[in-house]
Amino acid sequence: MKKIYVAHPFGGREIQKVIIGEICRRIIKLGAMPISPVHMFGFMDDGVPDERKRAMEFCEEIIQYMDELWLCGAWEKSEGCQREHNIALLELVPVYEVAGWSGDRPLFKDNVKPSWW
């Protein structure tokens, strides 16, 4: 089963957590396992600098074990997502940018799809 790391802006906003949850449900329907750091570390306070820093360290550690990293939402405006993207590239984890969805099917930027797709 493919393990997909979901990189999506959060910023401590509850609505983002709901959106990320929906993305994860869609990934499960595709037969893959979503890994959402927002849900894994939701007990940490994104507004406390030390907790945010520690959560990012956890994220950076987890990425190396992923089969893929999917960039979702306005990821390019998020410092955290940019860091996750860079770590994935350093760890040679394939990165795909989700440009949107057609029902439960992701639409990938530039039509660059995972090989298993």
C-alpha cells in the first residue's frame, strides 16, 4: 500500500484541518494510506514557536519513510509546506502537486501523475 504524505497549509486554522481530512478520505478511496501531519500532531499548538518547531522536526523525520509527497492547496505560500517539499526532494521522495479534484480523483499539475496511477 502506498504511503502518501499530505502537505497542505494549516496555520492553526480549523477549516484547513477539515479540508485536509477530506483529502485524506479521497486518498483512502484510491487505495493508498494518507499521512497527515496536521492530524498526527494536532495536539501541538501551532501558535507556540517551540511546539511548531518540534512538529516540523517530526514531519521532516517522517517524510523519508513515505512513498510520495502530495502538495495540496496553496502550498507554495506555506513555509511549512515549502520545507516539507525540500526535505522530500533531498530524501528522493517523489513529489506531486495536486492542482484540484474531479470528484474523488486528483488532478495533478502539468498532468504529472504517480507511476501507480
